[in-house]
Amino acid sequence: MRQIDPDFLALPLRQLADAALQRARDLGAEHADFRLERVRGETLNLFDARLEGSMDADDLGYAVRVIRDGTWGFAAGIELTPEAAAAVAEQAVEVARVAAAVNREPVELAPEPVHAGATWVSSYEVDPFSVPLKEKVALLADWSAGLLKDPRVDHVAASLMQVKEQKFYADTAGTDTTQQRVRTHPVLTAMRAAEGRFDDMRTLAPPAGRGYEYLTGTGWDFPSEVALLPELLEEKLKAPSVEAGPYDLVIHPSNLWLTIHESIGHATELDRALGYEAAYAGTSFATFDKLGTLQYGSPIMNVTGDRTAEHGLATIGYDDEGVATRRFDIVREGRLVGYQLDRRMALLKGLGSSNGCAFADSPGHVPIQRMANVSLLPAGDGPSTEELISRVERGLFILGDKSWSIDMQRYNFQFTGQRFYLIENGRVTGQVRDVAYQATTTDFWRSMEAVGGPQTYVLGGAMNCGKGQPGQVAPVSHGCPSALFRGVKILNTVQEGGK
């Protein structure tokens, strides 16, 4: 089992927390929490096997959040002395004092058990920051050079993003937690201009809560996937344009995860459903009055939020309010049964306790309600992807994400993809292009006739989910099996563009 880095533990974590929390108590705060974090990020970008740029950032600081007279206060600092931490606490209390004059809704938090001295480390084998930069660049360049040797490829872009996040949290109730997690995302994209067109083909490997071992054979076979890109790209460039109309769809997890993210994940954040989150990408059609009654999808639709999934991007032991994370139901047998919650939202609507969905992306930002790993569950004895395809007379098999669009209520949407294969009489017959599928959220999920078995399940996701003002970025995974949808509207994107 991996340990938290000694250099982080050597920081004056407890001394700073004690100074800040005591000062907040002395100034009358009903609640105070202290969060010190270090976030290290590294990004590499190569073009045609040559390094174009690299970024290595290290963000270290701390934040104090208080409730005084039922009002939030927040402040952040970077000077690692008890005196500076106490001064930051004073600033947070002063913010609450000034804001109280305009606060019309007293802030209270749902109760949470005390978790004293808790530690947690994510599931990874090789710390990506222990691997020399030269070695990482060489691996990406080798994959790129292999693609460039193929005459069907004109150019290759390669990137690698790695993050190590370390957090110490303490509050006036007695909870203190120390945690460390890493995440990694390699991407290769082959490009070519031919047949009077320009197009690309990207790897489907998702970002993952793994270390550098992800690039060297654990969790994904990158050499095999990279080797397929030239053939797939050539077929895509020669593919005919799709005929618009209704189709049955078999959607692979590499595409369906994004539809889950936009139409379920964001729609079931309770702050969004209540209208507290509105300026950044809107609110939600899944309003609180629909809890327990909204038929979100077909009876085979079961969706969970899970902050504990192994290798999930949103996986953590304790959230940024000291809440022990867990798995919880959002949709059960097609019906909306739960929301993603932080401590304030849980108490505000009488939903008991938080399910661990508070997160801040840096020491300079206040925690807000963020997405868990929201996933569509497979059928225990469900079919393979090939079996789902065999049930379709006229349809499309969709792999890989690309562009998307959804309205401010998370209701009307359209999605494209990396690859679209025509299905005729239960068999895949070749790629088509210029495809987008369009629906409303409830029509789409109610049209789901079958979900694949566990053997089709993949944990996809994104490193950069945006929310809040000032904007924050959070990592989140979405697992799902392959799934079969009936009668979904397909657009020809070229025709829609008036060309």
C-alpha cells in the first residue's frame, strides 16, 4: 500500500490548523474548517514526435472556511506560519460578518461523524512524478514515430497529463484527514488529409486514477490501440455520409460516458436542481419536486454516484467537508431516487446526511458541490456488445466521444463521436461519417432497451469538468456498459451545417 509523501507530512499541518481553528472559535464562529493542499500538475505536448511544450506547476496553500451568525466566510493564504494561519481565519470571520447584512438564508450543515486521524491514498503503483521527464517524452515520441511511418498518417499529436493532489483537512468538530491521489491521461491523435477531406482518429483510453503504470501495460494496452489508428482513420476518410433519420443505436462506453455526464451527472447535482447553481451551464430539469416520481429512463436503468470506485477520478476517502465518501443511488429501475449532496444541501432539503460531494480544485477556492463518479450499472448476466449488435436490423454502433451540446436545463442535447459503424441485419458493415444523435434526456434514456453485462463495462471520464464562479475544474469518472437504444434521431452534420 502506498504512503503519503514524507515531504507533505513534514509541513506544519497540525500547527497551522490549530492556530486557524482556535482563532475562528475565539471570534465566535459556529463552525470552522481548515484545508491545506498541494496540487502538482504536469502536462506534455508533442507534435510529430517532437516535444512542443511542457508544464510543471506546483500549487501549495491553505484555506479557512467559517460559519458565523449563519453566514459563510472564506479566506486563503500561502504563508506557512501559525500567525499567518490565524490571520487568515480572522479574514474569513470578517468576510462572514460583512456578508451577514445581506444573508437571508442561515447556513447550517448536516451532521457528520468525527473522523480523527484518518488517512487515505488512491490506488496506483508508480508515482508519475518519480519518472524522469526524458523517459515520458521518449515513450510518447516512440508511439508517435511508429504512427508517422505509416503512409496513411500525415501528422500525430500526443499529450500526457498527470496530477498529484495532497490534502490535509481539519475542523472544529474534531475531524482531521490526510489524503493523496494521482490521476493520469495519455492521448494520441493521428491526422490525415485525403479523399478531399481532413480528419483525425484518437485513442479511446480514458483518463484514470492510476499512476505511470497506466502507460506501461496496467489497465490499458496502448501499443495495440495505437497500432489500429491508421486503419481506422483511413476507413473514416473513405466512409460515406450517413443518411439522416431514426436509428437503433448500440453505444460503446467510450461514447456513452459523456452522455451520462451531461444528461445525468450535472442534472442530479442538487444545488443545480434547486437553482443555486445557474450561471455556469444552467440549472436542471430534474427539479426537487420530481424526486421519487420522475421516470428518468427505462426500468433497466440503474445509476449510482460513487466516490469510492477504484481508479475513479472523483474517488477520495473523505471530501472537502470531512465527510466519509460512499456509493449511493441516483436512478433506480428508471426512477429518480437521489441527488449528489454536500452537507448544506443535505440539511436544507431534509435528506439526512451528505454523500461526500464537496470539492475545491485549489487551496484558493471554496469547496462547492461537485460530481461523484456517476455510473450506469451493467446487467449481472447481460449480453456482450456483439449480442446487442445482433439485435439491430438497421442502426449504428458508436465509439469514442467528440463534440456535444446540451441546453441550460440538461434536457435537449446532441452528441457526436469518434467512429460510427452501420449495422445491417445484426452485423456491422463499415464506418459512416457526419453523424450526431439528438434527443431529450428522458426520451433517450427511456428508449434504452438493454444494457450489456459486466464484461462490457468501462470506466470513462474527464479531467476537466467545469462548474462555479469563479470557475473550478474537477476530475470525474463515469462507468457504463455498452447499451442498446431504439429509434433515436440521427442528424447528418454536413446537411445541418448547410453544406
